[in-house]
Amino acid sequence: MAGVTLSRQLTKAHRVDDLNGSRFKFLPLDTLNRLITEENVRSELARKPPRRPRISLTSASEQARTLASRVVTKKGRKLFVILVHLKKPWDVRKLMDAGLNDDFLPFFRNGQGRNEDQLQSARDARIIFNPPDDWEDQDVDDFIDKQWLVLAPVFGTSGAHRILDASCPLPLVKVDGTIHGPGSVVYKTDVHPSQQQGIMSLQLEYQNAEVALKEFKRDKDFQQERDNLKRIRKLRNKHITIHLETFSQGDRSYILFPWAGGGDLENFWKSRDNEARTHQLALWSLEQMLGLSEALYALHEEMGQDANCRHGDLKPQNILHFLTGASGGILKISDFGISRVHQVGTFERDMQPTITRATSPSYEAPEAVVGENRARSRKYDIWSLGCIFLEFAIWLVQDWDAINRSCDARTPKGPQPAGSWAHFYRIEGRNVMVHPEVPRAIHRLKSLAPSAPGTALGDLLDIIQANLVRVDIRERLDAKSLCEKLKQIISRARANPAYLFGSG
């Protein structure tokens, strides 16, 4: 870019924080490192020689060479960029002579003592310095303002929490869409590639560092989900979605999640409805059901000696499809906003019932509305998982329309009170029963060759009917037993293609 000044190159390289708007701009790290070289620094200094009387050109050139090396090798690149924007590139020497470097950014007015122009490091409160004598108040304000150009965060995968200044730009270069919920907004957005560490390498869809950014409307909801995710993260189960990072900025709080390129399970059923129902698809589906069951076991049993968890809101929309390198990708349980992690043992539950009202009604277990003052077991999740597996089997053997027809059959007809849903159970007076559509749907599937009795899917349907979708929680399997049964089905299916998907 011969003939174009460094100042101009830097200005053209600014990127806009697409979430917060054009007032928030940042200089990507890769651009900073590419432009702030010794040669470019030296050239910029030569354009504006120091204002010292009787200094020779030779001396100025040598000083520029020495200072350029110092800027690049002694952590002065960001300071130099700020001062180029202030048209004071030589002042980087004064700042570095005062012991400053990029690590001490950002700076704020100290506001103490006689000199209110003193600047103090937000990173190290011991670092306080007086701006150069020839700086006006506006120069100090401009320094404070321009420093944010080089301070956009680098997001990673550690799960860490950070507090960002309200002036700090976010390195989000593209916000594609939003999903509004009752207590949050989820954005699909791209993190600038140079402002992330490890996100792009997680899965194939991260070629553009796509993430889901969840913004919370209430701090208590954020704190609850953050606490849940911190504990769940320790499980390291591949069928559980873990968060990347959390951060707060002003009165807003956010959680960064990996972006599921395949959408949720419901979207998977819709988008792949025309796909041939092959043995490979059937086996993949069973393997994913096992993976989800293993994830549930991890949540229920592996949270530590004195802690356990249930999800409480399992539904197809909370099961995400990640497009990994493996054939078909992988399904993962997500959204732990209302999951409950308990620090008391199961034996104490009679004294301290644990109730979560904000579940998805269609997949909720009957104990959500019957005996709702009683503590809910982890087998609440088993009911929900059984409902999901039934719909998975309907889709696999039939299609998406068949799922909708079954849903319609469970939906109450005629005038109904607000909040009537397509439950998998029915309440008649004081009696609670499995909705008649559930055994009817299973009977229809068993009449079809791919899921006939004696097939893998036929055996799955038997488990759903006998051990999962049961009103009496004592008749439901725990997650460990469910995993064992699914492993037996999959092991046999791998060895015998005819058993896997019938002979239709």
C-alpha cells in the first residue's frame, strides 16, 4: 500500500461491533500485528519528526529506528496505534519511558489529588502517570476514547467470566438473526477470527467462528444459568453443550455458546425429511439416543459426591445438532437455564421440594401438574426423553407429518383453558394416564416393517412404552439402566443389519 499513510491504513481497517452499532469500532489483532511493523512505525515517525530544535535528519532517523524497534519488541504496538490516531506518534517514547506498555491498558482518569489529568491503569492500580506536559484536556479525553480501538476482547473456550467496560467494543462482525425468549435474546453472530482462541477449531462449522450469544434480561437468570453451566462444564460429556465464555457489560450479561450449524432436533427432522431412511441413518439415530441418555446419566449421577442435577426442560428444541466431522454430526443437550443442581442429597428432598415451573408443557412429565408441591425426581427427565425418542422413531419410520398428526391427536379439542398443550398424558378427574395416542402411535409403528417386533426400533418402542413414558415414576428406568438397554440394541444392530431396520 505504497503512498498510503499508516494512519489511513489503520482507519480503513477499523471493524464495526455489529451488535452495538457503528459507534463501537475495533482494530482486529491480526491487522494490528500486520501493520505495526518496525518498518511502518519508522516510516510514520519519519513523517512527523520530533519537535526539537536543531535536530539533524540523521539523528531523527536513528531515533526513529531505535524507537520503532522498541515499540515492536517491548509491547508498545497498541500504545503506538492510539497515538497515531492522536497524531502524536513520537509520544510513545514518553509513555514507554514512564514504564507503560500495552499490558497496562485501559487507562482512566485517576480523579484524585491535585492533578485530575492523571491516568491510572485498570489492570494495575499502582500504575499512575501524568500525561505529557504539552497534552491538553482534549488530548487526554481522546487517548481514553481511542484506546478502545485496540482493546476488543479475545474470546476463548475456557468458560471464564469477564467484566467489560461499557466503552469496550465486542469483536462481533456479523449478527445474522435473533431468537427472542421470555427472559433472553439469542443472537447468531460471528466472532472476528483474530479475536478468538480455540473456537474455530472446535467443529467444522466454526470456519467463520460462528457463535450463539445469549443476552439476559434479568441478572438472576444469568447467574442461575452461569452457575449451572460452570458445574455441568466439568462433566466433559460430548453430548452436552458447554459454554465458551460469559461476560457482563454495563447492565447486560451474556453467555457465549458454540453455534449448532444443524439447528435443533426439530429442525433436523424437518430439514432432512426427504432423506432416505437408510441403515446408516437408523444406526446413527440409535447412537444419538444412547449419547443423549449417557449425557442424562452424567447430569444425574456424575456431578460430585454431594451434588446432582436434572435438566427439567428436555424437548427437541433443547437438543442441538452440531455438524462435526463425523458422519451425521452429533446431538447435544443444551439450555440449562432451568436445570436444577442440588447441593443436598436425595434423602433430603421431602423437606426441601425442588420445583421448576418454566418447562415446556408438551414434554413435561405428569408430576409437573399432579402433586406439584412434591419434590420432582430426576426421572422427570426420563419421561421427557421417552417422549422425544417416540417422536424420533415416528420420524425415522414415517415422516415429519406423522409427528404432527400424532401431536394433533394429543391436543385437546374444543374450547380449552389457556395453556392446553399436546401432552403425552391425560388427566380425567383425579386420574392421570398415558395419553391414548401414545400406545396408538407405538402400535402403528410396530405394524410397519422397519419397526416391527423383533427389530431394533421395535425393541426401542418396547422400552419407551414399558419403561420411559410411565405415569408411576417407580416404573421408569433410571438413566444408567436406559443406557444399558440401548447399548444392547445397538450392539446387536451393528452385527445384524436385518435387526437394525427391519426388512421393509
